[in-house]
Amino acid sequence: MKEYEVSDRKLKIAIALAVALIGWLCLHGASSAHAQTAPSNLSPGVLEIVRLSQAHMSDDVIQSYIKNSGVSYHLSADDILYLNSQGVSQPVLTALLKAAPDKAPAPAPTPAPAPQYSMPPPAISQPSTPAPVVTAPPSAPLPGSEVTLNYFQTQLTPYGGWVDMPGYGLCWRPTVQDSQYGWRPYFNGGHWDYTDDGWFWRSEYPWGEYAFHYGRWARDARYGWIWTPGYEWAPAWVAWRNCEAEGYCGWAPLPPGARFQAGVGLLWNGRVALDVDFGLGPDDFYFIPFNHFWEHDYRAFLAPAGRWPELFHRSIIANGYRFAGGHFVVDGIGRDRIGFLTHHEVPLGRIDFHDSRISHARELEHAHAAEVMHGHGPEGRDLHGDERRDFEHH
């Protein structure tokens, strides 16, 4: 008890000194070169706090990250001067000081890495299982649909560039990843809503209506995240995993090798993909605690990278793909289950299309899929009898 009181007293003294130092800076100023130059021994964890602050994250979000990251922060006077010069607030500095160990610890394992959005760019951090090379010919727009490659080029070119990728063909690279460190699709700039078509990714980007509901995503060592065009609409082209024992759910962008066939669903390696992993590994998934599933910004709540293998291997596949009235539905973990696990009512959201051409193309897809499922289309041969019933039941 006495040892605890001494440690608590030391912490209070350290916080008081830090506050006094900041106050002195505000009154008297400090050397510009000294304040704005990062100390040579500044830890990566402290640098992440600077990035969070410069990204205009709220104090509550940054403090939550500090509390949940499991990292111990050792701040010197130079560190505090530098953090103050970079706009880090007093409440955040106080939280950093509170996260310092009570006494010098014995050698310990490396602290947990920072959240996913501060990971090295994809050029350095590669998926554990590369996206398979697409050998089958790409899908084509339905007759009468205005959703074509030229259409995608017109809509997406203002927000990125096009590159010709071996095995994939012409792909689009969003420029947003150049300004947002560690950017990832279906993670930054959006959130989940449940709709009649299942889990719908509601993107904040002006191009999200195209790139998150058509096509697939892949990581490339040179270009980072690239989008491969596709002409079938879905609420989101992702795979889901459920790790209830640890209190986490996870999702990952589907790779280009996940092919779609009207009236059948997704195919992987030439077979109907009911509950398959699509070759995705631990570092392809974004694992978020169930109690933060309804956030509109997941960056501060991503599981530490050190836990990804554990969460991946302790989770189960929960894609929930099915057809309903010609609609391809992505139920994932399921509406009722998510409601139970998040202790949150799951309202039924509405899908609004800003581009009427997408709405028209979607109607054509639904009609075509319904025909195929009733055996009137050229693709209906892939699911018959028990196999069709198996797919509809998953």
C-alpha cells in the first residue's frame, strides 16, 4: 500500500511539472528549432500520438488509444516540449504520463504496435497470402447496363490514377492513400449499416458508391491498394470472421480471385464459395471489438497487430452469402447476432443511390439473377438440387 502511494505521488509530481512546463512555454515561448525538432530517441508510440493529433482526432479518441494500446510511454522534458509544439493537448499529455510504468521495469516484450491506420504503407506490409492471379476472363456488363469500364474511368479518374497490372488488367489506385498513412479499403472513411441486402458499407468518399460496391481490392508492393473493376453490385465485397470468445469481429476486402456468377454467388478456385477463407490471412482482416462495431471511425479501435494471428485462428468464417429474390445478400455474422453481441438495436437502413445509372444496372442484375435461379439463364447449370439448397441455406 505504501509503495502504491509513493508511486501515485511521483505520478502526480510528474504531471504537475509537465503542466508547469507547458504553462511556462505559453508565457515565455521556446526555441522554435528546439520545439519543432523531434528528439532523436523519441519512441514510435509517441510519434503515433503526434500523428493522431495532427489528423485532428479528438482527445477522447486519442486517450482511448493510449489506454487500450498497452504501450508504456517514457516522456523526457524534450519529449514534452516537442509534443506541445506539435499541438498535442494537455489532457493527452496527462494520459501519456499516466501510462508510464510505476517503476523501471525489467526487460519486457516489445510493446504492442500502433493501430492499423498507422501501419507502414502496403508497399512494406504485404498480405500473408498474395491475391491469386486472375486467369479467367473478367466479368462483363449486362446488356443495356451503363456501368462499364469507360463509366468507371469517368467517375474515378478525378480521385486516382489507372495502372495496367499483370494478371488483373487495368486497375485504379486512389490517391487518398498518399495522404492518409496506412489507408485501407472498407476501413477508413466509412461504417457499417444493415439493409435488405445485408451489411452495407456506407462510405464517406465521393467515389465510394463505385469502388466499394463493384470490383475487388488487392495490395501491390509498388502501388499499394488497387481496385480491379467488376460489374456486379453488392452491399460490400468482403469476407467476415466471428471471434466471440475474444469479443471481436473481423472483415477483409475480397481479393480479385473471388469471382461472382449471377444466380450462383461467389466462386473460389472454380467452386461455389460457401464458407471459405478466399486465401486471406491474419493481416488481411480488420478486427474490431464488438462494443465498437457501431463507431463511424474504426481507427482507434483496431486490435493491436500482435493479436491478429490469435484472433484469426480463434475466429470462424461467417460470410453469410445468400440470394433472396434475385438479390445477392451479404449477412456476415448476421443482424440478430450482431445486435446481441453489441448490445445495440440493429435498425434497417436504406440504400440511396446518388447515380441513377447504378440503380438501373442493379435492377438489371436482379432480374437476370432471378431468371438464372429459375433455370432460364445460361448460368443456371452451376447450382442444382442439393447444391443450390446448400447455398441458399448458408
